[in-house]
Amino acid sequence: METISKKIYILIPAYNEATVIISVIKEVQTAGYRDIIVIDDGSADETYALAGKEAGVIALKHFLNRGKGAAAKTGIEAAKLLGADIVVTIDGDGQHNPSDIAKMLAFIEQGNDVVLGSRLQNPKGMPVWKIAANYFGNFCTLVIYGLWVTDSQSGFRAYSKKAINLIETKTDRYEYDSEVIREIHRNQLKFVETPIEVRYTKYSMSKVHKMNLKNGLKTLVKMIISG
């Protein structure tokens, strides 16, 4: 449930998620959160139209596909303009469980600036190849940006007002998640990691824009350039 004294926005970056976006929104609302921003990152389907019809949902749209990071940044800027005290980003494909938001907010209330949802702290059901890829990504993040975290590619995160005002990123796609780690380190933000439930479905695993070897190599090159 929302903290009474805090204005909390849940951001849902989405790309061609018309099949599940309504169920994701409904699940967030059922968990007790009403201020929701859906950022359609240039979808070719009805993601934007469907999200915009939901009561209380602010739907924004990129007319070109710019990347997951760009969508998250658009949402964060919108939330800042709306006076957000806390921002939570959650993926639009239904992999994340909105019930985990409550414990993230509790960590922010305890004085943390950033809460990183970690799949690797409890990787039950996570494909072995994804576990290996994530560990490699974590190692690269440590080498390039100087901070070790257990899940540098997680899109399920919570940020305090201090964090969203201090974090400055240059990249727009998957490297954005790792670049945030650099900003945590650079600004000496207080952070904590917490285990999150991840639901791997046939639908989510079939998404062609998800991280793969090709995207991983592109991400690594951009991390090196931006680092």
C-alpha cells in the first residue's frame, strides 16, 4: 500500500505489450498503487491505446522505439514534474510481482536512496543461461563502473526523490540499468538489494527484444563508451 505522506509513482516501460499490459496495470492497482505511468516505447500494437483507457493511468508514447532506458527516463522525468517522492520501475511483460513493491518502499522509508530488485538472490525458476549471463553482466559492471551488485540488469527498482534528482544517464537501451549502478557509486547513494519474484512465462521468454548474446555484446560496448 502507498505510504500516506509520500507521493509514489509506478512506472511501466512497455514495448509491444498489448497482450498483457492491462493485466500488469490491474495487478499493480490490486497491490494498492493508483499513480501509474505507462511509457509506450514506440510499440506497433495497441499498448498505448489500451493503457490510456485505464482509469488513473497516465500513458505516454515514444513514436520511435528508443529503448528500455529511454522509456524509464521519460517516465522518471514525468514523475518528477508531477511531484513524485518515490518512483518504482517495473517491467511491462508481467514478469515482476507488484506485491514486492511494498518491501521496496519500506527500504526507502528506512533511508535508502535506491532499492534494487535482485533475481539472483533467489534464482528459483531462472534459466541457467540467464543466471550465467547476469553474473557476467555483474562482473562487467564492477570492472567498468566500480560497484558490485547481484543483479545489474534488473528493471524492478525503487528510487527516492534524492536519487531521481541526482542520477544522470546517457544511454537509452539495456545498458541504462548498469549505468544507474555507476550513478549510485558516483553520487554515493545509499542502496540495498532485495530478492524479487520473477515469473518466466512462455510469453515473456518469447519477446524478441529481450536481452540475448547480441544485445549483451552491444550493451557491453556502450557501457565501456559511457563509462
